Amino acid sequence: MGPNVHFQDLGHADYEPVWQRQEALLKAAVDLKIARRRAGLEGAETSPELGLPDNHLFFVEHPHVLTLGKSGHEEHVVASPERLAELGVAYYPINRGGDITYHGPGQLVGYPILDLEQFFTDIGKYMRFLEEAIIRTCADYGVEAGRVEGLTGVWIDVEKGFGARKIAALGVKCSRWVTMHGFAFNLNTDLAFFDLIVPCGIGDRGVTSLAAECGHAIDEDEVKSRVLHHLGEVFGWNLVDEG
């Protein structure tokens, strides 16, 4: 049995408090790892004084918001501040990797806060595992998804080159092998909101949603259960559902 991961579905929640919650959990995990190292416990699975950091996974749906990664470019927000305000779209420059992306209703956002030293110390493998769970979920709906070489995320019609469409975006931060941020999987998302930006800084490929690919609205709770199942398959963790 793999490491425990404490899961919560946060439902519909504003971006900033969820971001702050991730930051607090990451800091607690990093502080604990530093304390363990100072106590000479690094690598030990258990100790009476200092246990291993807890692992967490949040699912959430945000109201309309744009987030800009630390390596992103502000000019990839093509809408004016006035237009964003008119549409009720918030905007946050944040500390994950990647460029600009959109979160909003009809999108499943997943935030794993994991101590990768309890799994594997390979951030590329971590990203591929997140992608794999979404690829397998798409397959459950008869949608063939895959990867585009040199680009993160999950794509449809990969073989069409510039005709490929992104169905899920990824962006993470990792500090002392503790992760935060994660993935955004378009389910019933209003894709028109992506016209406000150059999604992930990639202007020559489009975006899509599971609903658009299937031709009908998607049961979002069903997708959540499928994504959870496939994440468990690829990571081999023990999920602790905390409601």
C-alpha cells in the first residue's frame, strides 16, 4: 500500500483562499522536512517525534479567473482590464510554472500537495503521471487523448500538429520535493473565455473540453470519480476521503 493522500472536494470556491491553503500546507510540509533533516531523520519513514509530511489532494471549481505563472508573459492576457472586470474575471500572477491559463465553471481543477520523496523524486515523471490519469479518463468517454512532444498538458488530435487541441493544462510548483498547484481539466467549460488569453502562451493550437469532444454535457461528479480512480492507479496511493 502506498502513502496516504487526504482528499477533499472543495466544490465551488474562490481562487485566492484555496491558493493560500495550498501555500500553508506546503510550508508546513517543508518546515517538517527541514526539522527532520536537522534531527537526523531524513529518509526514515517514522519516528516518535517527527512523522512524515501529510499528502493532500483537493478538487475544486473556481469562478472565472486568470492565473499567470512565474515564467509567463503579461501580454498573453489579450483582453483589457476593463473587459475582464465587465466579465467578472479575476486575475492573479502566481508562483507556479507555466504561462497564463483560465479557470472557471465547468472545469475540474486538481491540486495535489504531495511530498514526492514518499513517491519518487522526478518532477517530469510526476507531470506525466498527472497527464496519464486524465488521458485514461478521456478514454473512458471514448475520447483519444495524448501528449504533444515538448508541451505539457493533455491534447486531442495530437497527430494533427497545429490542429491539436488542449483539453487539460498543467502547472506546478515544487519546493523540497513538495508540490502544489496542479491540473485544470475542461469538462463543460465555456471555451469562449480562453479568447481572453493566449492559453499557456501557445497561440498556434486550440483548446477543447470533454463536452465538446463528446457532443453532450458531461456528468462532472462522474468524471471526478474516474479521475480519482486513475490517479490512484498511476500513483499507487491510499486515498483517505475527508469529504
